[in-house]
Amino acid sequence: MENRISREHLGLLLIFLAVFVWSGIGPKDYYTWVLEVLPAVIGLIAVLITYNRFRMTNLIYLLICIHAIILVVGGHYTYAEMPVFNWLRDEFGLARNYYDRLGHFAQGFIPALIAREILLRKTPLQRGKMLFFLVVSVCLAISAFYEFIEWWVAVASGEAAEDFLGTQGDVWDTQWDMFLAFCGAIISQLVLSRRHDKQLG
């Protein structure tokens, strides 16, 4: 594998960095911003470290970039106050700002393809029902662990973590978050597996 970054991947990196810099300029709350963008920063570091040793498909890097942008936009506004989703809430009489729901759907949709690629390339698993099941299970585990992190932050920070949790008064928010990640992992595989297989091939 070549040691230099491809133009497509460099373009994605520059797009993310531009949005990241924008998100850090005057966010609603810097503490919440750090909490929200940290997973994106960790993901970027992981991509850079593994890029030459385990280069993934273009589809995966595109999805990672989209997910990272969702995170940093949420960090800038907080998930409960994203303006476009506030407009949708008010225009259609919705119960809440649903940007948080989008983020948790993406938390299943995008890691599903990452897990699928790693399992297909690094284990004896073949395409089929077991692969599908294990990918969904991995995404559910990631979602549950993220809910643990939100819980720990809330315990440590008290009311200061309200914007990070983004529950918006919904007592079932945690269950909704994991359910949407579950749905995202299933839909991702149903919709993108064929395209992913072509790139893997």
C-alpha cells in the first residue's frame, strides 16, 4: 500500500478540518463542545494511525467524514439546539429537536460498515446471516458503551452535562438512542452492502 494519501481522502480530511475549525469558533458552550467533538478527534487520530497499515475503502472514509461532521456540528450548537432541526420542529410541530436522533442513527449506520469491512478482511467470516448479526451486535455494543459514557459524564458533572446528554426531557432517550443505532446498523447493511462489496472486490 502506498504511503501517500490519495486526493479523495485528502479532500475529505480538508473538508472535516474546515468544519471542525468553524465548530470551535463561538460554540454555545466550550465544555459541551469538547465532549461532543472528542469522538471525532479520536476517530481522526485512529484513521491517521491506521491509514497506511490498514487502508479501508473509499466508502468507509466518506462515511467516517460524514459522521465526524455530524458530531462537530452538534458540538457547535449542542444537539438540542441545531437550527435546521429547530426549524423542522417548529414547522412540523414536532415534540423536540431531532438532531440528536440523527446522530444516534448515524452511530449505528456508519460503524456498521466499518465493522463489516474489518470482519471481512481480518477474520474467516464470510458474507451471510452471521456477519449481518455480528455487525449489528457490534453497533449495539458501541451504542450502549456510549450511553455509559454519557451517564458517567452526567454523574461527574451534574447539571453541566445536560447539553451533552441532550435528553430534552425524554425519559426514554437512552432507549431511543440505542434503538436508532440498531436500526441504522440494519439499514446500512441492507442499503450499502452491495456497493461496499464492489469496493472490497
